[in-house]
Amino acid sequence: MSFRSFFNTSFLTGHQSGFLETKRSPGRCSLTMGNKKHSIAFLIIGITTLLIGTLLDSGNFQVKSIETGYGLKLAENPTDKSWYYEIYNNGNLQIRQEYVPGISEKVRFASKREAERIGTIVLNRLNSGQFPVITEQDLEKNGISYQ
């Protein structure tokens, strides 16, 4: 028995399976929608979900794409309104920095601008092949408060 004859006799028997209904016609197979209302509702729900997710996510993060695959995301901590940055490499989280680096105390970034400045320095160092260490001099040069 050939594949075509097996397919025609076994699968194209005219029964309904899910949303698709199969119809057998000589030498052809055609698929028609069994219930268009369900398909349209599913499509609308899917698109709405994607749009809502995109809108909610876009307020919290700022993305900078870099040719090397590294990216910087900034986000606000909802509990204390401080900011932090994350460094991604090809979509994988590499660094999440919630505190000002380069000092011994745990001090959070006071503003989005501070987190972005230090995150950008780290990103540039990674892109140039340097070790992404932040010093007190880097903090002072960029006006980062850490006292």
C-alpha cells in the first residue's frame, strides 16, 4: 500500500478533528474551517494578550542593542523605586546589578540616569573585550552618588 492510498483511506474519512474538518474528493485533499467563530475568537485573544504584554513590559525596560549580542536593560525596583540594570548576551542574562558597583556598601542607584551611565560603561567594556570592573573613579567621573 502506498503512502498516498494509506493517507486517503486512513485519515480522510470525513470526520471532524478539532477545528479542521477533512473532506475527501477524488485525488485531492481540502481542509475547511469547522468553526470560524472559535478561530476568530482565539486569534483576537492571542493578539490582545501580546499587545497587553508588550505595553506592560515597555514601561519598565529600555533596551540598547549592540552588534556583539550584548544588550542593556534598565528597570525600576517597585518596592523602593530604585533603579538597576541588567546585561544580556545573546538573550541570556549575564549581570544584574541592583547596587552601585565598586564600593563596599550596599547603595542602590538613586536614578535611572545613574543606572544607565554605569550600565553603559560596563556594556562598552564588555564590547571592547575588557573586564567590566567599575572603580570609585568611574563613579566620581560620572556623578554617581554613593555616600
